[in-house]
Amino acid sequence: LVAHYDALGLATGLAQGADSNGSGLLVLLKLIRLFSKLYSKQTTRARYNLHFLFAAGGKLNYQGSKRWIDDYNDQRQQQQLPNDLEMVV
């Protein structure tokens, strides 16, 4: 699960998008807290592991998320591991 934390602006004081970025980060932090309670018990643990990513480049066609996926796939291929990444949301 991914949220981007950056805003775009010509000057720091003129950056736009703090609400959408702040809202996304807060939702992701809340999800981390909720899922950590589920994953702490063996009986409520899901079949999948979850990764939480705070990425930059959201206003630039989500380049931070794309870079993480590319790096993850490169590392997986170098170590000859199975493809265990189902989706990025």
C-alpha cells in the first residue's frame, strides 16, 4: 500500500497538495496500526504479507512508487526468487 508525501510548487511556500498528501499518509498510518493488530495473532493472520510504502514523486507520475517496483523486481530477479508481488495500491 503506497502513499506519496510530496507536494509540487515553484517555491516551498507555494506548494499545492498538502491536504491530499497528508490525508493519504494518515490513512496509511491508520491502516498500519489496524493491520498490525490482525497480524499479531496467528489465528487472524492473512495469507499475504503487506508492505507499506511512503514514496516521493507522486505529483510526477508516481515516480517514487515506480522506482520501488523496478528496484524490487531487479532484486528479485538477481536473487532468482519467485514473483511474490501481487499488486501495488
